[in-house]
Amino acid sequence: MAGNEHSASETYECDVLVAGSGCSGMSAAITARHRGLDVLIVEKEPRFGGTTARSGGWLWIPGTSLAKAYGIAETPDQARTYLRHEAGNNFDAARVDAFLSAGPEAVDFFTTKTSLCFDMPLVFPDYHAEAPGGAQGGRSMVTRPFDGRELGDLIKTLGMPLPELTVFGMMLGSGKEIIHFMRVTKSLNSAIYVAKRLSRHLMDVLRYGRGMTLTNGNALAGRLAKSAQDLKIPMWLSSPVRELTVENGTVTGAIVTCEGREVRVRARQGVVLACGGFPHDVERRKKMFPHAPTGHEHFSPGPTGNTGDGLRLAESAGGHVEERLPNAAAWVPVSLTTRKDGSKGVMPHFIDRAKPGVIAVMRDGKRFANEGNSYHDFVQAMIKAAKPGEEIAAYLVCDHKTLRKYGLGCVPPFPMPLGHHLSTGYLMRGDTLEALATKAGIDAKAFAETVKQFNATALLGQDAAFGKGSKAYNRYQGDAMHGPNPCIAPIENGPFYAIKMVTGDLGTYAGIVTDENARALDAEGRVIPGLYAAGNDMASIMGGNYPGAGITLGPALTFGYIAGRHLADSATKRNAA
């Protein structure tokens, strides 16, 4: 029994306690509740949704009925081959098989029995589509937009999207909607669409204090919350788990701080840890991120409350954290911005790097990677290219025409103004390449030579140095209207611009070691009875790699479902005994 259990002033009983209100936590809760269990969700923060609420809302799950409806059929063997290639020596056959088997089942359950809905583009290639088992589409799907008004008062406590990924606080959907906004000055249809979307958003803000057309991760969190609400699952906000209670080696619940009171929660069947991993745990970053020796050389756009609570709780009950992965997190290049209210923001660079007329250089003025590659691959190249003892930083560079056409980082395209980003120093400008280099602290001579070499073949749509635009994923993130290569255009006429990028993450990989049923394991590989982990608290099944869009949320939904299913099945067996 935990030593401080006696300090709890009251007791609450349930079948399942879920710590965390993101995709994995709510998935586990909804599944368990649907199968008849009494479930409680507790959330450390005053808002629910966690990392999910500010994510892109994409899920990578092969072999779904949604893909089959589009005529995309594949065997589990194809996806297994791809994941084996991606994970290398860290391939976990049992958990991968569980994911490939339960993933389509989970999608069918959530889309038929709850408020979840997904859309799948016909073509969204895996990030390494050319690798064995890779696919050109049919695995990545995005959450369908959701009307926040369906949540009633609950909408007031939904986590907000990342401000850097909004327009006037408005969340943009993926794909077609972004294209409309980029073409607002070039297409009457796009102009009409944008005007309607903005006016609807403004009316929502005036009436409700926020936009009600939820997209991306906000839609996913909102739809899951509506599903939990329909099942009458209680959710305690501002209620961190202080410690787990353990009896005879079995996790039996937790001490939860709720409204200033210590509540002993008895969980008859088990506890699910879904606390969002450790992106803001400086000490564990110091230990597990080689590029951040003090823990501070790294910046995460994830919620600041994701400080590794789940991992510490698991360790206190004998759980073991995976430390063998080659990458402890899903890397993304980020830029640090100052918002108009003076607060600091972290902007992840997803799609701007692939656009034509954009290249990235290190401080030595030289390119180091295919800018159109996945964010995870790009950061690995960035770390490798950094000189010993130097800050790990790269500079995203373009000319005036490209900046106003596509935008860059937080800087929006024409007709939005640039002044704020120039005045804060976020966006650096020079009339010449040499002037820009001097302002940014880049080797001017080498930089000018790099641009010259890039331009030499750019008009032909070729990148002899790094092959930008040569891969399916590059081309998908480029500009389909631009030819002959959707990712290549010369950098020609000033003024020229640069944004500094540093290392960040989209979530941690090095989580609690679990089995194929999401049960936590100790250092000897033995099951810890009553303890489960999912989402970023669970060690990633991707082996430290990043195979495609949604490889965090796809397993989060699936292993949340697996945990909820296993808890329900175990309860049935226990009751029958």
C-alpha cells in the first residue's frame, strides 16, 4: 500500500481510472465504458485534450474499412514489412501485430458507435513510401471537422489549438482549405470561401468567445469528448495523480488531488496512464536527448503540463522506461516567435520546407539535407550537420516572391503584413544574399555560393545536391501547380528572408515498456497487474523512426482501445470466476 494513502480525505470507487484526457486516454475510457465498466478520467490541466487538441489530428492506421471504401486494399503483411524496415533492430513483433490487427477494428468501433468521423485523402504517401512495404496512400486519415457547439458547456474547457497554426485564432483544416487560403488573391472561388469562413469564425468568437468549427486535433479531442459525454464518463479537470496505490504488487488505484482535496480513487480493474509523455521534463530530456545536454537546448510546442508524470508513476510501481530507441522523440524543426501579446510561441515547420524557392542552410552557409523530407528526418540531418560545440540551428531561406506566395513559418502569405515578424527579429531580411547572411550570422561567401549552385539547376526542376522533390512525400508537400518540380524554384530577386530553426518535438517515443495488451512491464518483462499505458506514455512501436502522418495518434487510438478492451475482458473473466 502506498505510504501516503492515509492522507486522502475521501474515497471514490470505479472500475477503471484513466490519467490523461488526450486521444489515448479518452479512447481507453470510451472503450471500457462502452463494454460496461465504470470509468473515471482525471486530467492534470484545467483544459482537456492534451497534445491531441493542438495536433494535426492525423492518424496512421493501415487496412481500415475507410481505405477499402476508396478501393485501397492491403494485407497486414505489407504494413508489417514497412514497420519492420522502419523500426530496424527495435521492431516489436507482438505489439506491431496487435496494432495492425486492432487498428482497423478500433476505427470501425469508433466510427459506428461514437461521434468520431475521419476523412482519408486518396493520396497521402508514407514518409518513406519508396521503402519496402511503403504506400502511396490509404494509411493516413484526418479527423472530420466538428461543430464545437455540440459539446455544450464542455467546449469552454477544450484545449486551444497552437496559436502559430491558426489564422486570427481560426483553425484551418488540412488540404483543400489551406489551398483556398493560399490562393485567396488569385481565385474568386477561394476568395469567397475564405470570406465565408472568416465571417463565420468572427461570429462564433463574438457569440461564444472562440471559433466553433473545430478542425484537426481540436476536432479529434472534441469528438472524443462528445463520445465520453454521451457515455456519461466523468472527467475531473485540474486533478493530477499524486501517486499510485499498490497492494501486493497490483496497482489498485491512485491518490488524486481534486479541488484541493486528496481523493483516494479505488480502481477495481486497473489504471491507464495516458499523461502525454515527457517533452517538458528537463531532467529526462537531459538524459535522453543527446542534442540537449542541459535539457534546455530543445523546444516543444506540446502542452507545458506534459512533464513525464506517467513515466514517474509507472516507475514508482516497478514499471520500466524504454531507453534503447535511437530517437527518444518525434523530432520537428521549430522556430521561436514572439506573439503580439508579448508571449513566446514555438512554431513547428511542417510544410514550408518543401515549397519551391525554399532552402535550408547551417551557420556555415551550406545546405545539409533534402528540405522536403519529413520533419523527423530533417532534424536528424540538422543535428548531424552541426559542428561540435555550436548551437544546433538551421536557417530557412527564400526570396520575396516565394515569401509572399507561400509564407514561411509564422509569416503568412500576401496580403497579410510582415511588420510584426520583422520588428521582433523572427523574420530576418536583407536586400542582398550577403546582407541577409550578415544579419543572420551565416557565412556570407559560402551562402552566396550555395544559392548560386542551387539556382544553376533549379529552373530545370532539379536539385543535384540533395534531390529535393525526388520523393513522393516531398512532392505531396510541395506546390502541385508549380512545375516541372513542385518543390524547386530559383532564389533570385531580393529582398531575401531567413528564419532560424532549432530542435523540437511532436511527442516523445521513449515511454513505458508494455506488452501487446498495453499492460505495463517491469525491467524483467513481467506484467504489472492493474497498470496500463497508452499514447506517448507508452514506448512507441515505431522503433524511434517516423514512418508517416499520424504515427503517434494512430497507435494512441488503437492501444487506448486495446487497453479498454483488455480491461473489460479481464473484468468479465474475474466476475465469472
